[in-house]
Amino acid sequence: MSKSNHFNDENSNTSANPTFDSVLEQRLLNRRSFLGMGASAAAVLGGMSLGLTGCSSGGDVVPGATPAPTATPVPTAAPNQIVTRLGFSAVPKTVADVVTLPPGYKYQVIYALGDPLTADTPAFKNDGTDTDFDKRAGDHHDGMEWFGLDAAGKPSASAADRGLLAMNHEATTDEVSSFFIHANGGTKTLPRPAAEVDKEVDIHGLSVVEIKATNRKWATVQGSSFNRRVTPLTEVEIAGPARGHALLKTKFSPTGTKTRGTINNCGCGKSPWGTYLSGEENWAGYFYRVSADDTNRGDKSVVALKRYGRNAGSTSRHGWETAGADDKYARWNISKTGTSADGSDDYRNEMNGQGYIIEMDAYDKSKALKKRTALGRFAHESAAFGLPVVGKPLTVYLGDDSRNEYMYKFVSKAVWSAADANPSDRIAIGDKYLDEGTLYVAKFNADGSGDWIELSLNNPLIKNYAGYTFADQADICINARLAGDAVGATKMDRPEWGGVHPVTGDYYQTLTNNSNRDINAAASPKLVPDSANPRAYADADGIKSKGNPNGHILRTKEGATVTSFKWDVYLFAAEADMDKGTVNLSNLTDDQDMSSPDGLAFSQSTGICWIQTDDGSYTDVTNCMMLAAIPGKQGDGASKTLSYTKTDGSKLDVVTQVGAAPTADTLKRFLVGPKDCEITGLCETPDGKALFINIQHPGEGTKMADVADPTKYTSQWPSNAGYGAGKRPRSATIVITKDDGGRIGT
């Protein structure tokens, strides 16, 4: 998520829910014991979306193991070895407008904003005059997954030199006009010109692009029959409990069974049956309501709209609703304008069609995309699957990326069958596992335990909630934030991406930052620190950030029942020179320090955890980065008490659980990106020899008034790396390889 586009600063959680440790009496947490990491615990599930597949050609390793008898691996390349130390030299911090890698590595730019996907689409001029973005790469490349192809163009789990990249295109570089795609920077005044709006709409959504390596050189295949764009205008199906519900009925779909497109797609996932899952994140700001809309509605929908950050009269992010009377513009005005009782004659319910995990078969254009409403509606990031076990339900971990929001999981009703790993109809298998199940929200307890609380009318707290009357399960899924409020879920520091360790099964959740933490907080939205979000401090130098400006990575382990878990903090992001007793609790060095962890994914073969940053607090020292980590297990550290003194002289003690500190061999910086970028999205070929990541919005600090003067761009990447026409910065996908042809990170 762009650090200058303050979409995540939306803070609509005004519930009185506890903040984990609001009870003043706290006791020290016992050091957690944990099971030994036996090799037989490894379930190498290369088709799962928890990150990467492959990597290992050096360093200390433990042998790749046969999966446990009850775990069924998705067919993949032969298991590689799990590394125990990282085999590259740490990259130093830098503010240079380049991509910096360790010695022995190189990269290529292969797919950038505007690159043509069809044979008849002209080359990208990159001067603001280009059109047809529904046939080109979109903007703000984000979450991404690899789908292999064999020589005959058939799906292959082992193919390593030909495949498809399925990718999110999250947003625009400027909150209003996305000025780099317009010749003169675009128009910020209302009404917005239709021609500008059409381009801005089309650069959002998803893309699928075929890529191929020839003599170790990668390139896209322009005109491939697999290439496609999904935009906010593409028709998609509503699936799960909300399909056909009254809250989904619109002028476009009076039956409430479909909607148009997907918007602000950020994190992603790959299902055990081989489909692409994309999270719709900060979608609420695209819509507009007139000032009188609360009165015009006069029903409970007003409560829901405010809880999702759409107050009446608030301006929309881009003003798309002002571009004309055409229905494709009118949909962005969600005011009640019709006379029907159910909203089938206007777009009052249009926003209810956004905010889900959307599923796509990257291999098959004929299959409709489906929004999986059973997984809840909020500012979704990634969808991280727990380790599949035959005869057991599947688990999907989810985060709501806004300040003071919640962590969730979904447990399928259907139990996992080995036969479903390679189905003929992948979307139909998605129907089986993702349309029926139980949605839970997390509540963290001060003793290091946690509760997964069921979100259904079976829960009296939801059935009898005074703040909002839920009609049925569909209403609960559509308004999952309100359901979380009802049960007292724990408010977190912006849950971003998550990943599951391929051996231990521990779930890792990035909590990127939260400016609302304050030891003197008296009421929401300001929150005092708590055990799961224990720090509140100020950046001592450079950018003067407050709250929890650097973020942390939480770790959970499922308990003996589906409703219980244990937790600790794997890693506290911090500047190396910050106090080790109160801020730099993980003792990070100059080779390891970071701020605002965002993207996170595990290699299924090496166990390497890749951590990506989207930062605005440490950018006076370094551009955003990617680090490689070899984490331990939940409970491998010890409890620690942080003592704060409030302005009135009173004390606040917060007990937290700190994971074992990383060493120089288990955490180090692998990459630093160009100026004003975010590092995000990654996937890998099954042999581990090619790693794909995205460089999002380089140069976003450029002023709109300077669009005609390249010397004033804060970045000229990737043109300064020799890629493409023009000098306007572009989001782009790069592929990283090792000079010796080995596996990445070892």
C-alpha cells in the first residue's frame, strides 16, 4: 500500500472493544515450550499459496523430508532442502534510485505499467498519451503468484522456464488523477474528464501474463492466448452466503448474484487446488455519498457505511462518479436515489459488492471469477492457507489492513481430499471449500493464549448486538467488521500480509504500523499499547513518526481446539540505533533493521521467510527493502515487561512475548529498491532459481506540477535501468537470478 496515499489511515473502528491488555492486572508470561522440529513434520505443498517454491544450493541444510502420513502434498517438483542459515552477504541501506542486490545476483525488468498484452496493442510510449489500458499491464503491481506451463502449454507444477504470472494492480500513484498516465498530469478539479477516468479505472484490477525464459533470459509473451486483464468493469460472480442477498441487489444486478470488477487488490494467495486468490483492500474510498444520504436511507445501512469509512458527504478518492451519466460512472455514487425497497433501481448497495477475496483460474479464461463472501468483507490482504491434511477442514488466515482492525480465519465445512489437488474444474473446487464454513475473529489474551471467536448467529453476542441487527449469516459476512465489534475482537496495528511456515504450520502476520498507539490514550481511536501491540514510541531522528511507526510480525500456533491458539511476536521492526530495552526488542543490527513490514511469504522448500517493507518512517535513511529470514517457532523466546511513564506520572506496564532474537545467519537484508517505492508481491519457480518481485510506485513523491520535467522526478526507474521508453517512473515486475545458476537466498 502506498505510503503517501493514506488509504489505511481510515479509522472507522470506534467500538469499545478491549485492546488486548486493557485489564490493569497483568502477570508475566511463562516461557513457551515447543515441539521439536522433526523432519517428518514437513509437508512440502508446492501448490499452496504461502509464498515461494524452491531454493537451496548452499549453506547449512536439513534434508527435505517425506510428508507426514496424513498430509497430502500437491504434486510438485521434488522437495528441496530446508536451509538453516542464509548464504549471501547482507545488502547495505541506501537511498539510491536503483535496485540493490547482494554480490552474485542480478535482475531483469520483465513487466511494467503499460506493457502490451495483445499482439495488436502498440508499444508503450510512457508520455501520458497511451490508451487501451484494458489490454496493457495495470499500475501498482502487487500480490503475485506463479502458474507453470509445460512445453505443450498445459498446467505444470514442475515447469521452471515457462509459466503465467497472475498479479494484482492495486491503485494509482496519485490519490486523485494518477498524473503519470496523463499527458499533462490530469485534472484534479470536479467534474473529472471521462477520458481520464477511463484510463484510471482500467489500470486497476488483475492481470495474467505469460513469461518464458530462453538461455536464462526472461521475457513476457506478447499476444499469448493466456494473457488477460480483469478491470473494475469485468463482470464477476457473487459466491457463498451473500449470493442473491438483498444487500447485494443493484441496478446492474437486481438479483444480487453478480457485480462488476475488483478494486484496490493488494495481497494474494494460491489455493491448494491451483487458483489465484486476490484480496480487495482499500476499496471504500472509491465511492461517494451525498450529504443527505443518511437521512434519505434512514435504516441500518447507515451504521454499516460509517463502520466501513464512508460517511455521507465525504469526497471520493478520484471523483469517478462525476465523469458523466453513463452507468459505469454512476455506480461510484452509492447514494440512495431510487424508490425501490431493495435497491435494485440504484447503486445504494454497490459498495457491498467490494471487499472480498476474489478467486480466478489463471489458466482458464472461460471460468467466471468469483467473490468468496464466506471469507468476510473488509480491507483484505493475503489469503494464507494452513497446511492441508487429508480428512481435515482447510484453514485460511486473513487480515484487515486498517488501523485498529482485526485478524480472522475461515475454516471450511468440507474436509480436504487428495483428489482435489489436480481437478479438471478448479473453480468448482473453490465452490466446495470456500463457500461453506465458519468465519472466526481473533481475541488475544494477556497470558499468551488466544481465542478464535465464531462469527455467526449461534453466538449470542452477535445475535443480541445492540449496535447493529444482523439478519443472517450473509449479513454477518458482508459486515464482518461489525460482527468483530460485537464479540470484542482485539484491535491490531494494521494486519497486512500473512504466511504459514511450511514445516511448523505457525502463522506469521505482519502488523505494519499504527500511528494511533499512545501511552496517554484515553479513548478510541487512540489506543494504549497492549501485549500483542506493545510498543508506543517516537522516532528519535529523521522522520518524526509516533505510535508504533516501525511495526512488528506476530506469530500464532493453533491450539488443541479450533477456537484456541498461542501467540508471540516473532520480530519487532526497528532502527538499529533505537533503545534495545523499549523499541529494538529483537536486537536488530544495521544488516537487519527495517520499518513497516508489509509483504510476507515463505518458501515451501527452504523455509526462508521473505519480508518486504512499505515504509514512510525510515526513508530518510533507506529506501524500502526485502529481507530473508529463517525464523524459529512460536514460543522460542521469553516474556518481557515494557514500563511506560505517562504524562501524569502514572505507570503503564505491558507484558509481551518476544521471540528469540535473530542472528546474522538467520536474518539479513537481501534487496533495497529505488526511490519512493514499495517492495511487494513475490513468487518463485519450482526449481528455486528465479524469484519474481514487484517494485510498486517508484517516484511517488513527485509533485503533479513537475510531471513535464523529468529532472524533478524523485525516481526515473526503470528507465534509468535501461527498460522502456520515456522517463516517467513505472511500477514493474523484476526477476532475480543467481550468477552461478543456483537457488535464491542460499
